[in-house]
Amino acid sequence: MQVLTKRYPKNCLLTVMDRYLAVVRNMEQVVMIPSLLRDMQPSTHGYQAQTGASDLYSYFTMLKAIRMDVEHGLLPRQEWQAKLAGGKADGAETEAGEMEEAEEERVLGHLDLEAQFHLHFASLHHILTHLTLKAEEVTRRYQEKMGQAM
């Protein structure tokens, strides 16, 4: 696994992001044959998989895609919406989405910016930590499978 060269406080968002990036890069280096992850179910530890990923291969591809977004930034909003809709959004869906966004912005406008920042910061911190654990699980399970195959 790659060693972090920068030192930030333990709960700093940059530390969490760096750790996620390092763990996913390690996962990509270890998993030489991603197709072996197909049909391998993620361990749920008493709860259902929340991302809808059906197997570890789905997690592998999702984690790689998120790493690209973290490293290179997000797509512009219009491209992101088109990607989500698959380029097939019709007028009614677009209008409903815009009305929903306007309502969300109105509600968020009532919250102060500091509260919004803390909410999103905590959420991002939690999500990156969870994704890091998933990347470690994919790597560990792949190594276990390869150890059994040898």
C-alpha cells in the first residue's frame, strides 16, 4: 500500500481523501483480474448493501470511477445530469427535477452557510471513510480468492 507523504490532522478531509485514493490505487494494483470479483457477494455485517452493488466487481468499478472524480474533479452540472439520465431525459422529468431543486434551494436558503458546510463536510467525511473500507474489503477478498486458487 502507498504511504501518505503529507501529514494532516487525523480527521482532516484531506487526510480522508488521501487515504481513500491510496487504498483504491492499492486495490487497482492488487486486483489483476477484476472479472474474478464477479458473483462474489460483499460482506454485509448484519445490514444490506446500501449502494445497490450486486457483487464485488460492481464495487470495484464504482470505487475506480469515484477515485477519478476525486482526483480530477466533477463534470459540469449539465454533463452530470445527462450522464445520470443516460441522455434520455424527457421534458416532464426535467421540469420535475428543476422544481425539486428549487424547493431544495429554498429550504437550504433558510439554513445558514456554516450549518450547510458542517452537514456536507460530515457527510463527505463519512462517505469517503465508508468507501475506503469497501475498497479494503474488495482487496482483501480478492487476495483471499487468489490464495485459495494457488
